[in-house]
Amino acid sequence: MLDKDRIKALEKEIGRLTSELSDAYKELALVYELSLKMAPLLDTAAIADILLIKGMGLLEAGVGVVILFNTDGEVTFRSSKGIEEGRILGIERYRPDTIEDDLSKALGVKDPLIVPIALKEKRIGILCFGKKEGGRKFSLLDKRLASALATQSAGMFMSSSLYLKLESLLLKTIRALIRAIEEREPYLVGHSERVARIGVGIAQELGLSEKEKRNLEMASLLHDIGKMSIERKILEKPGRLTEEEWKVVREHPKKSLFVIEDIGELREIFSALLHHHERYEGKGYPNGIKGEEIPLLSRIIAVADTFDAMTSDRPYRMRYTEEGTIREIKACSGSQFDPKVVEAFLRLREHRPDLFSKEEV
Ligand SMILES: [Fe+2]
């Protein structure tokens, strides 16, 4: 028979193990939940958002800050919740010996909880929480939970930064390719770049996400790449095209798609390219689809492309005035163009006339 002291000791031990188990479960559940939420994200700001919201809720913190830096210690990204963004702008470098003081001062909180965001022992950032006014002190478990959050996010931040680097390289390569192609046709120089600029402006007006805007930028740059294979005498022909020549011209969206369809990374813009000559009422090409069946990115390119093409000289005609072009675009709202896109285009023209310049910006 066990004596009372022994039973007490065992109860204590069970209590300790239960609490440890519950802490471990909390950590594990947290890591699992975060990995589910963050896995589909490649946007640094979105990852930081989830990290801060989750962390602040869990630790009952009033302030949360994420700072990322490069190998030289220069801050490359910062995000905060619970304070004005401006308070952490002063922190431009990561200095291991002063960062705690710097953050304490910047946040105006005592004893912040700071944990490193590290990947294979290499620090790529820090995660910091501040108590709520009059809130409880951070515990050891809080620190462990914050560390689990930081560890989980490190890989995500790294993937996001690699992805952005890769995407920027892809965009630069596309730009160089398009420039080389447009150089051969002097009247085309800068056309795709301007369509991209106006298109992204329209997308901004429509509240599209960063990812959609990046896709639109690539699709706008590449939309007419299929015209490369059309003979110049057709593209530059003054006067009416024959039925046979029209057939060739109408093939160019399919050819644009053909040029890039082996590049899996561009998959998301395939349909935007293919349908950029569809018309809202359904009389366009190649498929004659209409309304919302036409991808939104194609509907945006259609307006931006028309504006730039009409206001530029072509071998077979002089340019139209901007006013005349805008009148024409308005007149075609609901037939050739999506009225929502035309409205966004007109709003953009009102407050960002600089985007419509023919000069490089
Ligand atoms: Fe086109």
C-alpha cells in the first residue's frame, strides 16, 4: 500500500506531466494550424499578418512586430500591429546587442518578448510581442510558443523571398525579350510596357490582389508576342485586310499562348493571353465568349491595349487624339468592353494622368 506522501508526490508528478503535455499539445496544434494557413501563401506581408494575429491572440499581447533583415543586418521588411507603423521605421539595422532596447523604446513597452526567426541557425528576422497595458507578464510557456511561431514562419518567409526573387528575374527576362522584339518594329516600341502600366493601374482601381496585378503585368507584356510570326506586310498593310489576312491576324492570341505554354510558371496567365481579343457582348475572337466568361485580366488588357494602340501612330494610320480615343472607349462600354473596367479606366485617367504618358516612367 502506498503511503500518503508517495500518493501526493505521484499526484504532483501527474499534474506536472499533464501540464507539460497540454503545453506540448498547444505548441503542436499551433504549429499545425499555422502551417495549414501559411502554406498556400507566398506573400511576405500576408505571412506576417497571420503570424502577428495568431501570436497576439495566443499571448494576449497588445503589440506585435515582425522585422526581417538581410545578411548585412539591413532591415528588408517590417510589419506591426497594435502601434502606428511609423514607430518602428527608425529601426533600419539589426544590431544583436541593442535590438531589445531599440524595440522597447520604439514600442514604448517594458520587457517585450523577443524571439529570433531563424533558419538553420541563421537569423533572418525577429518576432516581438509587447504586453497589453496592465496585462500579465509573459511566461516561459509564452516564450516557447513565440519561438514555435517564429520557427514555423522562418521557412515560409524564406520561400516567399526566394519566390519574389525568381518572379522578379522572370519579369526582367520577359521585359528584355519584349524590348528586343519591339525594337524590330519602331512603331511598337514601348507598347506592351504602356499596356502593362495602364492595365495594372486599372487593376489597382478594381481592388485586385498583388498576385493578380503581377499576373496582369506579365500578361500585358506578353499579350501580342504571337504577332511575331505574322508577316510585316499584313501587320503594316494600309487599308482593309482580305478575309485570308484577317484569319492570320485573328490567330495571334493562340500563337501568343503557343509561345509560352511550355513555361509552367506562367500557367496562370495562359487564359488572359488567349482571350485578350474577346468582346464583352461575345463577338470577339478566338472563342466568342462573353461577359464574365472572359477572364477579368483579358477584359482589362482589352481596354488598356485599345487606348495605347489608338493613341499611337501606326504605319497605316495616324494616331487618334486622347479625347477621341476616350470617347470611343466610352461608346464601346457594354459592347466591346466590360463597363466596370471602362469605369475603372476613366477613374484612373482622372487621378493618374501620368500613367498615360508615352514617355517611359
Ligand atoms: Fe492582340
